[in-house]
Amino acid sequence: MSQTATDTLTSASLSSPLPERRVGKLAVLARGLPSELPPMPEVDTTVPHAPNRTPNLSEEEFKLAVQNALRYFPVEWHEVLAPEFAEELQTRGHIWMKRFRPTEYEMRAYHIDEYPVRCRQAAAIMLMIMNNLDSRVAQYPHELVTYGGNGSVYQNWAQYLLVMKYLSEMTDSQTLVISSGHPVGLFPSHPDAPRVVLSNGQMIPNYSSKELYEKFFALGVTMYGQMTAGSYCYIGPQGIVHGTTLTVLNASRKYLGTANMSGKVLVTSGLGGMSGAQPKAGVICGCITVVAEVDESALVKRHTQGWVKEVTRTLDDCIQRIKEARANKEITSIAYLGNIVSLWERLAEEPELLVELGSDQTSLHNPFNGGYYPVQLEFNEAQQVMVQDPPRFKQLVQESLRRHVSAINRLVNRGMHFWDYGNSFLLEASRAGADCMAANGRDFRYPSYVEHIMGDIFSLGFGPFRWVCTSGDPEDLKKTDRIARDVIVELMQESPELVQQQYQDNLTWIEQADENQLVVGSQARILYSDTQGRVKIAQQFNKAVKEGRISAPVVLSRDHHDVSGTDSPYRETSNVTDGSKFTADMAVQNFVGDSFRGATWVSLHNGGGVGWGEVINGGFGLVLDGSDDAHRRATLMLGWDVNNGVARRAWGCNANAEFNIRRQMQLDPNLRVTLPNHAESSLLDSVTSRFCKK
């Protein structure tokens, strides 16, 4: 077994007694790796499995990958495991260590007091990890992929088992360090330090390419944590449905001149971990949402869960339902089992313009390994070609992208409005030679949704705040909804006019959240809120836990896709116009700042929704246990976590951000931010023409 240094821990290092444990079948989590080789579990055909990968390792690299995997296990097991791991690497392209996938318990979030721990913060983290791997929540749970095609919690099952063991042994005077899924170990720290510090995919910049990623992941030395997969903060498709709702609603306001979407049609693609939120968001907005999905298992999953209302299996049926729904001004969501390119091309051929709004949420951060399926191939055939003939698959994907954009262009020329949803659609289409560039040759023809819609909302400090009730009790979640609603109503009475629309949209959201049946997995909620809202809501949650109105601690988190959490030039920071959108200081500073202001755990990632090497992002978790200490942590950390990004956006001369950060400085005398002086455009034109003559 891999060596650990935790046997010397004593109860003296605990700062306070834990509530009575109800540990039963989860006691096995404290074991870590088994003392004997477990039997090989059967392949479970009831859950979807990740596509095979193609790392193209040399013979020496193949040997190194097997050697690296064997490090976790005692030497006497190597004769059995070495050929087993080698076969998995050769056939699947990665060593997930399927023999060690736990089968003694159901993988899901349990009540916080059912975990075998010495520190309640550790129990909350274990709950969040298991929710990320719940088969109802995760995209490929047995390959430890939560969403996005390759957004992983760990590289292999040995890492999962060891992390759970370390967390079960942890005290509040220790910090667990995790590097790309690998638990480095428990290190002495102090109660104010994070209990877990983790990073995913941090690379020397010159080696942060998609091609090298496949190699390094196969070697077992790095991991793509997406955003909330590798930081243990994913809450199912609800995690993006609120942001999607706001995006669609504000797109209608901007492009169609109305928030009334009755009879309006939105066409898009994807029913996976994140994209699965689209049909639910469309229904909440009151429109007709049509979503194409090539993977029948993903479509059936979302239909069974109630996230999409109808299923069509032919283009004729899909087009007919669109026409009927438009005529009747229905509020519905229609899944089309087929390729989005086929649907766009058919819509472009229709004499009547049947769609007002369009976007795309295929996983184009991962275009050649299952994130995008070319229209020329059926789904199962595409999976085979992807592994057996990668150059041909890449060629087909790029040809498909050119057709994809061409059909969209024809519809836009007739009056449809299209935006990029930050999934690298336009970036990969441009690399494929699609006609998606603006006349200046530098910019894309269509905006990112952050540029036109969400960027100004971020600059006002509003972003995807979220929480999880660790009791697992739906009644606790309803209580948090009511608390959040009351806070919003109170803040609306004293907030400036510029933010009133945001508060009103979010008030509507939280009032309807329960009836919209958003929960998949843990009892969680998402709510876009600003600095004042997040701090006040957190304080009131903590008070409710202290008074026993909420029966167990609440975990706070957020999507990395937020005001401060992500530097991404084609998404989160695409509307930062001072030339700094390709820098990543903000996300790194946020990670560091959260760590010493009270976060329970912090994470920093390379790669997110737009792909490996295209973004740096970070996140946090914060446990509210009803203590005065939790109140202090939430107040200090949440203010920084938002205002750091507002300050950066203000320095980039965003008007909303400048307004907001000035207001924040008035509210908090300890906040002092450097603000820009604005040069006259006529002066800039004059000196430019003088010194840059051709």
C-alpha cells in the first residue's frame, strides 16, 4: 500500500467535539486502499462510459505510465496489476484502475454526519466529492468524469480512495494537498488555513497544449478538472441553468427588444452535464427551446429527469413540432436525437424563418476526443473512427464545423441572432477555416455571450453563487430559498437603480426555484448575486444553522465562471478591452486571496469550458456550521471573492465595474482600489496618426 504519515494523529489535535456520528456502510471510506486485491467489477452497462482516448505514447512512455500507476500499490500486487493496467492503457488510452472502483456503497451525497471523520469540514468535502461522482450527476461516473467530456474529479480510483482516507483522518490543524487528483499528503497547518488546497493541470506555459495534454494525462501526471468537477463543487445541470436563463432572457431583451419570449424559438445543441440545462432554462424563460443531441443515453437521461419535455427522432418530426409550437405559442422544450448540423441545414432550407435565437453548447474545448461529433458519421461509427483513425476524425470534425457555420450564417442573414456560448465553438470553427471571422479579420463574426450579455452583469458583481444543504433534507433547501428571497427583497430597498433589474430577475428565480424542480443529486441551489447579496445570505444561513432552523451545515461555493474566478479571453474576460484579457493574474490572485481569508478549500485549474491552455480558473468551498468563526470567514472572504474581479474590470474601463467598485469603496472604508483616468479619444487619435504613420 502507498505509504502515509497519518498514524500518529491523536484526538488532542481536535479543537471541538463532533456531533454524534451515524457512520454505517461509509466506515469503509476510512480504509483507503483495500488490504487485499478486490475482485474485478463487471462493466456496468446502465451508465454511459467515456470514449477511448488516443494518447499516442511511445514504448518508453507506455512503460512509464504503467510504472507510475503501480506506485500506489504494494510490490506483491504488481505481477497482477501490471498487465491489467497495460491492457487498460492500450485499449482505453488511460489507466482508470477499474478494479478499485468501490461497489460497497452507493455513490451519492450522504448526510454530513454519516461520514467517518475527525473534522466536520472534511465530512463536507467528502459529501461534495461523492456528489460529483453520483451517476445521476456525473457524465461518465466510472471514469470519474463529471461533465464536459473530460472534466475529471480524479485521474484514477486509487486517488479517490486515498483522498477519502486522508479526509477521514484529517484534523483542523492539517491541510490536504492535492495535485491534479493525486493526494500529496496531509501537512501541518492551522485552523484558519484551508483544509484542502488543490490544483489541476498547472503546466509550464510552453507545454500547455491539447496534444501534450493527452500524453501527460495518460502518464498519470496531470488532469483536466474542468471548472467545478476537479474542485468538488458541481451541483448537476442546475449549476448552469440559472446563468443560461439569464443569458437567454437578456439575449431576448437585447436582440428582440422584449423579455416576453412567447412563441420565440431558441435552437442549440447538447444535453450533457452542463448543456443539459438549456431546455429547462428555455422553459423558465417562456420560449420554445430545441436542443440537438447525438448521444441517445444523454438525451434519455435528461428526458427521464424532466429537464427536456419532448423527444423527436427525425428531422421531419422536429420541424413539424417547431411549427406547431410557434403557431400555438407553447412553452416547451424539444430534444432532437441527431446532429445539430443536420438540424441547422434543414432550418436553413425551410422557406419560413423558424428560429429567432441560436447558440451552441457542444464540448468544443475537446473537439477531437468526443466533445464534437461530425455530421458525416453516425454516433457509434464516429466513436470508432475517433480511436481507430484520429487524423480522419479530425478532418471530418473540421469539415462538419465549416458546414455548421455556413448554415448558421444563412439563417443569420435572414434575421436570426446567434451568439457563442463560450465553448470554443467559434475558436475551433475558425481553426477549421469556417466563415466565422468579422470583416477586420481579427474578431469573430458573432459575439461571445459574455461580450454582449453577461459581461456587464459580471461587472456589477453578479455571478453564480451556490450552496448545498449537507443534511440532504429538501426542507432545509426550501428554508434557504426563503432566506435568500428575504435578503434580496431587503437589498432591493436600498440598492441603486442600475442593479434593480438584476435583483428583480434573481428574486423571480429564487421564488420559482422549488417549483422548477432543479435538484439533481445533492440538495443544492444556485443564485446570481453580488457582493452585498452573497455576504448577507451567507450570514443569514449561518445564523439559521446556529439557531437550529437549518438542521446541518451549509456549504457555500460558486461556479468558477464568475466575476473574479476565471481569466478566459474568449469567455469570462472577453469584454475586458484594455489588452489584458490574455493574462491570468486575476484568477491566481483570487485563489490565493480566498485561501487566507477563510475558505474551507481552494482550487486552481488550467482549462475549463473553453479548453486546456485557453483559461485559468479557480474556486472555493466554505462550510457554514453556525459558528462565529464561520460568520467571520464568510464576511471577509466573499467580499474579496467578488470585488477582486470588479476592481480588475474597472481598471479595464468598464463603466458598470467603475460604478460598482466606487460604491463598494463607499460601503467598506477598508477597500481602496486604483481607478483609471480616461484619455480623450481625439487626443489618442492625434498622437496615433502622428507617430504611427505608414
